[in-house]
Amino acid sequence: MKVTREQLHELVWSMPMTEIARQSGVRDQHIARACDGVDVVRPRAGYWQKIEHGKSVHRMALSNDRYAASDV
């Protein structure tokens, strides 16, 4: 599966990595490693629980310092 940094960023901030991994047929560690490899910030622990309970959360923006958003 090939995705751009921008697509990966949108994916990890739209659903938990365990769900992404299940849909993609890989382990969540692979998703985490892919994010780390291309400098995509992941939600911190507790992010999804806060959303579940209606609390406000801060979504980190995609940084384009080292890589372009369109990089695969």
C-alpha cells in the first residue's frame, strides 16, 4: 500500500492505528514505523478516549520541514 505523507497524516488522525492496521492487513507497529520514517506526528496516548468522551483535543498539523506532503 502506497500513500503520500498527507494521506498518512489524515489517516492516523481520523481513526485509531489499530483500526487502520486491521483494514490494511498489517500490524499497528508497521503503521507507527511508517509515520516515524516520514516524520508524521501521531496522536498521543488517550487521544481517542478523549474524543469518545466528548473532550476537546488538539490535532497536530503536518510538518513539511524535512519532507513534502506529496512524498510517498
